[in-house]
Amino acid sequence: MKKKILLVAGGYSNEREISLKTANSVYQELKKNKNYIISLIEPNGEFVKNLRKFKPNIVFNLLHGRYGEDGYIQSILESEKVKYTHSGVLSSSIAIDKELSKKIFIKNKILTPKYIKFSFKKKISKQKIIKAVQKSLNFPVVVKPINEGSSVNVYICNKNNFYKNLLKLFNYGEVLIEKYIPGREIQVAILGSKKLGAIELKPKRKFYDYEAKYNPKAKTEHIIPVNISKKNYAKVTSIALKAHNLLNCRGVTRSDFRFYKNKFYLLETNTQPGMTSLSLVPEIARYQNITFKELIEKILKDASINK
């Protein structure tokens, strides 16, 4: 009997375009398998109606950012009792919340950049904010939304451009101001309960931002294997696995690190990493002799509810 797989992609977040690219990559691979009946829908107002109409065996969640990566779509799928890929409701909502996940990392002795949370509701003068940031973190700092993905609206700031960049995020209400950690960018993928591997990125841009992630013209250099000692490789992959387990993640995750002065700083853990031709998880898997087809099958195999 044929298995019905429903791909959910697009959505309402700033990462809609990437989600659709991810879905196209997965769709092209899955349609080669004659045992699958595949459909692709967007999570619009007709979502539950379309879901019930198609009656999938598995929902392959290929959404990125808000509504797809934050527990929202997961809670709908749980209530409909449909098996789905990746992490569950609580794990997704905690992982996308950069402050909440940081608190968990800190409590469990995982090194992460020092930060302060700033609310735009507080009527504080420009000078006072700058002074407080200078005292607590010192410049440069990173200003970022609490719950966005793909480095959307992330700014590295010095003392001069800090306030201007901070105001760009006014509509978020609350943001994180984080100590900027220089050094090397290393990303680690976890699949199920196993370490999949690591990759280093050398962006031509200031950092591995949205453009560097998704635009081939940005010419970000991908280095695999990562040129670090065996001991450090074991350390960074172990931290990623620890974070994956602490957040109770499922399926595949990708943790982003800065390596500076022989220390690994965990920036965040992504529960819905991209699966496009430029994406890191498929590249890490390829290096470990896992084809794109096999990677997709492993993610599908892990699909469940009550997680």
C-alpha cells in the first residue's frame, strides 16, 4: 500500500522563500519513489480542511521561522493526531526562543554569549541604553529578535551604529542584545540521537547572515572536515548533542557555534534546518556517505506524535 506524505511549506514567516526551496528539493527526491503519494500545501486558513482531505500518513514539516518552527503547526498536527517530522510542540517553542534556550544552556553549563534582554516598552534614553550595554557587555554587540530564524534582522553593532540598528527591530517589542564573539563559525548537525558531523563556514560577508546562507553569489566557503583537533571535534559535537537532548529535540537539528580562544560558544539550536542545495545538513550528511535520499528517509522514519 502506498504511503501518503504531505509536505508543508511556505507559510507566513520571513523565511517563506527558503521554505519553498527546501520543499522543492525534498519533493524532487521523494517523487522518485513510486511507493509514495506526495502532496504539498501551505499552512493557510484551509490547512486543517486540506489536511483532513488528503489524510496523510506523515506530514513532512518544511516550514522555517515563526508558525512553523515555534510549536504552532506542531500543536495543530498533535491535535489532528497526524505523525510529523522534526521536534515537538514544547521543544520547538523553547528552541526558537533565544532567551529561554540560552537560560537552559547556561543552567547546564553550556557556554553561550552573555546577553541582556531589551524591551522597547521601557522609556530609556539613547545615552542610557548605550551606557548600560557598554557596562554589561561592552561593544561590539549583536542585536537580534528573540524568535526569528535564518539570521533575519540580526545586526553586528559597534557603539556608533548600535542605536540605529536597535530601532530597526522596534516592531518586535523585545530583543536580545548579545556580546559579539569573534572567531570561527562552526555548525554541527544531529540526527536522531547521533552526531551527524560538523562544518566550518567562512563567509565573505560580515557573518553567516541570510545572504551568506542562501545566495550562491555570497560565495560562503564551506570547510569539511573542520580543521580542529580530534579532542575539540569531539567536544563541539558533544555539546550539540547535549543541547539537542536538553531541548528534547527530535529528528534533525543544527547547532551554531563560535570557536574563539579555544572555547566553543553555542549561539542557538535550529529545529528546522534548511534542506536546499546550499544547506549545511545535507552537505554534512553527504560527507558521512549519507545521500540526500537516505537523509530524507531517516527524517521520515523518525516522524511521530506525542513528542
